[in-house]
Amino acid sequence: MDEFSLLDRTWIPVRRRSGALDRIRPAELPADHDRDPVVALAWPRPDFDVACRELLIGLLALTAHDVVTDEDAWLEWWEHPPSPDELDRRFAAFAHAFVLDGPGPRFMQDFDELDSESEEIGKLLVEAPGEQTLKRNIDHFVKRGGVPVLGRAAAAMALFTLQDFAPAGGAGIRTSLRGGGPLVSLVLPPSGSEEPSLWHQLWLNVVWDPRWPAPDADRLPKILPWLAPTRTSEAGQITTPDDVHPAQAFFGMPRRIRLVFEPNEEGRECGLMGERDPVLVTRFRQRPRGTNYARWRHPLTPYYRQRADSPEWLPVHPQPYRLGYRDWLGLVVADQPGEGALRRPAEVVAIAQRRLRDLDRSSARWARLRVAGYDMDNMKARGFVETEMPIPLVAEARREAFEAASRELVARAREVAGLLGSAVRTALWG
């Protein structure tokens, strides 16, 4: 059986600016950038799209951390994207860690063979009905057995998406590094007359804190947790950035899972992609008490706290309503100045705004913020929330005044909305 390497296979479905659909390797993101660049992912599910963007951002941060932390080098890659050969050269040192089905460590899977009953592969999907739903025969809207088998490309993306967004799953089944169904923030560059390339969309959001240690061979298992035995949580053990490496934020692995592969002797189609992979993923095994993450700050997620004096910042999760301007404070601008803030945007928002201001290559004054994530009710996915909102690119000298005016306007809008609601209730019911 040929190994399925996420760095060597052409497995990521994309759309080019011409409208043509294609498959690429991660290193081919900037390929044909001047002629017909890739502008979007083409997964059949929006959660795969967002998770795949996070995977590629994490991969670029890991393999090009020296470029990310050098402003001139970052700008050079923005204006002149690297060649696929350059990315292949950087990826080569990490190739052994991104094999899905080899005899050694497997991408996003437990280091050990797991002794447990196997489960249907369709249960990897976040919205799949749980055990109680199946026992009570109430899977009315999301049916059991809808995805009987997966090709390896879809299985890799389903596995990463589950680990990235992992909701509660019963006793000992851990949530993701950011809790169940976190909200993801991605800054989109100004589009102008043409849709920005996917390279620019991703590269704008690639971050690496200069204080983080370099990802050498000794530290790599602390960044990519599947390269070492799992830090389990049987005795209530938690895992913080101090216990491993802060860059594990991009590759959190709370679930202990091993995929089951079988030759596709009958030529069956992948239940999501419709392709005929010579190897199928039919089931998976799972054990409880995986890694229990605590006290993490993911650079692509906004955070909040209960009180101004609280040291604990919690990841923001989507709520059962459309994200709109009521949420602008906390997603684009902190809800309070300085240390008194209760809600803060994702770290990447300020970094991307600074990068775009420093570019100063056009008259563009607006970028956009794309926010997305699952609205979860404990173990049940109620919906996938996704929206965009504008980000004004304000000069640094005017930023404080702009943010103060923004807070005032949003506060007054909320006050007016409350008064309107009260007036309508009075008119209807007295």
C-alpha cells in the first residue's frame, strides 16, 4: 500500500481565478501565481474549508518561522511568493510527520495502536449523531450511515477538522484546544478588481511569536503531538503551553483516534468527494482520556473573560444567531481600552492590519474579517456560523481615536436597539 503523504500527494481541492477546479499539494499554493493563481479551496463542506486554512497556516508557520518573524523577509514572500521547489525544500524536514497511513507515526492519530471497538467512519464528522441519538432513534435531520467510507484525502480533512473543533463527546472524550466549536478569525486582504490569491489570504494570517523556540528535531514532538506517546489525562492531568510548545496551538490533538484502512477492491466511491481512492478509510478506533488542554491562547481566535481582574481568558464560541455588528467589538476592536477589556480580537487581527498598513501599495482602506465556527450545544452541532465584516485600515496615529469612536457608536446602537425592542413590546402587549 502506497503511503498517503499530505505533503507529497495532490489532495487539496482548489479553485483557480479562471474558475478551473484543480488538486494541489501544499507546496503548490503559490504555483502559477502570476498566470492563474489559486483563489479558494473547493471542499464540499464549509468546516473543511476553514479547518484546511488553519492547517495550511500552521504548516507555513512551522516550516517558515524564520521568514514570518523577519518583516522584510515576510514582505518579500508577499510580493514575490516562493516557488513550489522552495516550499518543498522547507517541508522536507517535516515529511515524516505528515503521513496519514504509514507504519510509523500517523498524522493526527494516536502514537499507539488502540485496543477498542471500531466505529463508523461517518462519526468523525462533527455533526454526526451521537450514541444517545442513535439509541433513541431520533436522528431525523442528520441520518446515520450517510458517509459509509472515505477516501484518504477526505479522511485526513475530517480527522483534522474534528481535532480542531472537537466538541464534548461523553465521559473522558476531550474537547479541542479551544473548547468545543471555537470561533476562527481570518483577515482577508483588500480585493480590488480581482479576487486575492489564496497564497495572499493565508500568508497574511501566518504568525509565529518571536519568543517561541525554533522547531528543531528535539522540539518537534512537542509541536506535533502524534510524534510521541499521548499526554493522557487519566489522573486529571492538563496540558498547557509550558508543558509542550506554544506552536502546538496549530496542531492540537485532544482525541485519541486511529483510522482503519482497507484496500478498495470493489471500487467504492468516497462518501464526500465521490472519488475512487485505491485505499479507503472504513472505520476508526477511539480511546478516552486524551490530551486535556488548558490556558492556551490561539492566535486565530478571539478571547473573553468574565471580569476585568480575571487572569483567565476563554475562547469565544459562536452563538445561535447570525454574527453581525453587535459582535464587531471583540472581533475587530477590543470592547474596552487597555487592560480593562473583557473581549479581545484574535491576535492575528492586529498583526494583519499592521502588515497591510505597512504595505501601502494601493489606496485600499478596507480589509475584511472572516469569522466562522460551529454553534455547539454541548455535544450537538446546531449549525455552522460564517460571516464577513469590514476592517478599516486606520493609520496608527489615529487608531486610538478611531477605536474610541467605534466603541461609542456600537454602544449607542445597542442602546437604541434595546429601546426599540421595548417600544415594540409595549405597542403589541401594553
